[in-house]
Amino acid sequence: MGSFSIWHWLVVGILVLLLFGKGRFSDMMGDVAKGIKSFKKGMADDDAPTPAPKQIEGQRAPDAAPMSTPTAEHDKL
């Protein structure tokens, strides 16, 4: 079992071309390139600083008056 002959590699090459075809192979490589570009763009977007959340400005609700806690003197009245 040595290396394969030139005829073996020629037959394998022809079978690969028949299965995938020239157009399919180039389309597949184009899709791979688009995927890599999309991945790189996604990674670059992750590195970009996110803007700080905006604070909503408006009227504040008035603070409620503090309620006194009941004590023993209040209970006797």
C-alpha cells in the first residue's frame, strides 16, 4: 500500500467535479467568505462601546410625609 497513482487521483478529481461541479464549488466558497465577513463584523460590533442608557427627565413625585411609629404613649390616648 504505497501512494496512489496518478490515475487514481484523476478519477477522484473527476468524481469530485461531477458531484460538486464548478459552479457549486465557487458558490460554496462565496458563501463561506460571506459567513467569515459576517462573523468579523459581529465581533467588531461586540467590541464597540455601548452608549449609556438615557435617563428620563420629568417631575419627581413628592416625598410622602414620614409617619410616626406608634409608641406606648400614643396607645394610651
